[in-house]
Amino acid sequence: MRNNPYYSGPLSDHFDGTRFFVAQHNQDKSRRDLLRMVKDGGRQPWPRRVPSPFTAKPELRVGGLTSTLIGHASFLVQTAGHNLLIDPVYSKRASPVQFAGPARVNPPGISFDDLPPIDAVLITHSHYDHLDKLTLRALAKSHNPLFICPLGVDALLQRIGVAGQGATALDWWQSTVLGDLTIHAVPTYHWSARGLGDRRLTLWCSFAITTPSGLVYHIGDTGYGYGAFSRDLRERLGPPVLAHIPIGAYEPRWFMKDAHVNPQEAVQIFQDCEATHAIGHHWGTFQLTQEAHDAPEKDLAKALSSAAIHPERFTAFRPGQAFSL
């Protein structure tokens, strides 16, 4: 019996008629697993404040390519005269409420008032550290952007009062055109939920953006699995000139490995997709897991050294830091 309030569509190799899934990939952890993780302890303390040395005040429009980390997994991508926000979170907490939950330890690298006119907002999935309703409502009111998201997230946006120009919902390997850009939704090994009863009712994705300056590949969250998703991207769309690859929220490994890569696996993704440059993100702003605040940056440096990759090709970015071609 179908009971998905967000999406109704044909069965596929990743949709069973009610829930989305990744074949041969373990996505669901039990409440017993969660209790075990909490009981085992090992959570490293974070500083209450970790200010970034960078701040950015972007240009109104960019002809080439500039990607600026706002914080965590939030980016401003400016290319070919278009301004795209990816997974924007400006709230103080990545949480369903603003009085509890993971709190920011650094402010956004671009202030909300300094954002240029936003043409489109790309949302990878429904987790609170990637889809923040307060931010999206503010963007809809002040910028009126187009929202681009995976299947079912468009209905979720309507439910939480986000309008803008409306939402374009994409299945994996579907695309939409925005001027000189083509935005592709591509597979990733993850899951979705906003509460206890809606696990995997909406799809999740990464985005690949075909631009005149080259391909930009944004991964919000993913496990590594067999790594097929990034190799498939390279084969279908070519190697990216720039990849946004998550490097944080990976401990304890037994609990997190199916949902989040560690820095060593992030470097493997970098090699699999044959990206020219990469930005390490999803670290240093919200404490979601057990590792220390600076562990992702240190572990990335070790992984790059082991793979004989120059560290300037794959850098752990801090809020406000920008990459330009």
C-alpha cells in the first residue's frame, strides 16, 4: 500500500513505490545502533567559537567561475553570469528547532545581506544541515529564486511554506537548463528524513553543473560503497574541473560509513571522478559526529600525502574561502 505523501511515480531501480533506496547499499541504522553509538561515547569536545580567517563579499555577477564556501555544505557558485546557492543554511542551528541541536561555531562566510541576486537554489536532500526552512523562506521572499531539488523535495518545500519561482524536481540523471548552464541530478549513497516517520520518502542527490568553464560537481552527503557513483559521473559527463567533496562527520566509522565518507574515501572520490581541483566541505561549522573539530583537515592532509596528490589540488575550505577560474 502506497503511503508516500511527497512523491507518486513509477517503480525504478531506486524507488519501490513508497520509498527510495540504493541497491546493495545499507542505508538504515536501527534505534539500537543509535543507542550503542551514544553509549560507546568518544565524542570529542569542540571549541564554542572557531572564527574563519576569511570573509567574502561577492561580485554581483561573474563571467568565469567562482565557488565560495558559506559554511558546512553551503556554497555560492557564480558562473556564466548566474548565481546559484547550494544547500544554504544561515540558521544558528542545524536542527528542527533553534533552541537545541548542533550550533554554528562560526558565522556564514557570506552574510545574507551581501548575497548577490540568486537565480536558483539547489537542494541535495532533506536533512536539516542541508535544507533549512528559515533560510529558504527568506530567500524566496528576498530573491524569488527557482528551486532545483530531487524527487519529492518539491512537495516538502510546499509543505514548509517555501515558494519562490516554484521547484523543479529531478530524478537521478535528469537535468534542467538555466541559461548557459545544465544542472544534472546525479546519484549518491545516502538517505533522507526530517523526522522519525519519513525515512527515504524523498530522493537525495548530488549535482553536476555543466558550465562554459567546465563541469562543477557538488556532493552534499555520501557513503563510498563501491565508488561507482563518481566513476559513472566521469564516464557520462566527463571529469569535473571542480568538485565539492565532503570530508567531515565520519566517526564512529561503524555507524557513519554508509552515509558519510571519511577524508581517505573523499580522496578516492577525487581520483575516481578525475577532478582537476576539489574543495573539502561539510566540516568545521556544525558538530554532527564524534571526531574533533580539526580532524577532517588533518586526516585529509594525510590522505593526500599517501596518494601523492599536491595539497593545493584538494583543500579543506573554511567559511568565506573562494575558488576562482
